[in-house]
Amino acid sequence: MTYVVTEACIMCKYTDCVEVCPVDCFYEGENMLVINPNECIDCGVCEPECPAEAILPDTEDGLEKWLEINAKYSEIWPNITAKKDPLPDADAHKDEEGKFEKYFSEKPGTGD
């Protein structure tokens, strides 16, 4: 099992999760974070820290797409280990539906 970041992170990018991760397995895209499934130790401390409830265990149904996205982009986006401010309109996008189709960006973030 591993944890994955899902669509709820897109356009929010709260980084509370990054701060508590003991193995620094988060990677930063332009408008979301992902978890490297090969580095995640399944401790679960990140899940309750996410204000958008975007982090879920990959054992939940329907997360295969998100496991693939997390695995792919954690290999090309920069590592992030320190908390940053969320995106400017994060609270407005927090509960929005269909964010992947509307906003997903393959561009990397800045990392640490």
C-alpha cells in the first residue's frame, strides 16, 4: 500500500502534508503535489494534514489512475520538503469537481 494525491489537490496545493512526511516523498507540480509510491512508507501521517482531503490510501477503489499519475510525475517533478503557501485561490477551488480536466498541468513546480 501507498498513499496517493488525488484531484482534490489540483489548484490548491496545500503543503501541510509535506511538513509531516518523515521520508520526503512529495514532489511539486505547477498546481498540485504527488507522492512517490516507491518512497512512501505508508505511515499515513500526511492524510489527516490535508485541508482538501486529497490524500488517500491506494487501497481505495478507483485510484488506479491516481497511482499512475503520482508514480509518473514524482519521477520528473522536483522534491518538496518544506511547507509553502497554498495557491492564491486554493480555498475557492477546494471543493470544486472536475479539476483534472479543467486545470491539470504537467509543468513542474519549483521544489525546495
